[in-house]
Amino acid sequence: GGRLVAADAQSLPVADHSVDVVTCLISFQDYLDPLTALREVHRVLKPGGRFFLGALSSRVLEVSPLDDVLRRILDGVARFYRPSELRGLLSEAGFNVQKDRPVQLLTRLYEART
């Protein structure tokens, strides 16, 4: 059986390469050091493990003047990511993004593998 663990994303109390799936659906935009958190998720996942990430991210606003306005509104509260930024962070942390899709106007779901 599985086990649910709630912990600081930058210091997961889980052994290296011991988890099949990690989900992060509503908190990523609030992380102060998102790359460290992504590297930590990568550390605990087994080879071929799956990571599902829901984040404030939209292709619509990537090319829109509203992007700057939204970033100013959310600054200090939450971080809005351009899809290219989030894919870059995932890649830098060692992930291979399998797919991403919109789930709401300003939210995308990313599926990545180790």
C-alpha cells in the first residue's frame, strides 16, 4: 500500500529513489526556492517515476500584455509561471516533461518523469 506524506518540499523525509509518484497541485507557486523543491522531488522518485505538478501557468498570458499586470498583482503572494519557464525549471531539475495541459484559465497540469 501507499503512504501519504506532508512535508517541506525542500527537505522531504523520504529515502532516495523510493517513490513511484509525487503530486503537487496547489502550492508550487508559493515556493521561495522552486528549483530546490523540484530537485528534491527528483531525488525521491524512482527511475521512471512520475511527477504531477499543477501550477499557475498559462500559454494565453505568455504573449499577452496582461502577463506583466498579473505578475505585479501576484508578486509576494504567488508566482505566475510562463509555460516555458516551468518547463525549463523541470528540465534543470532533471525531469523530462511528458505533457502539459490547461486545467483552468490560469492553471496548467504538467506530467514529468525522472
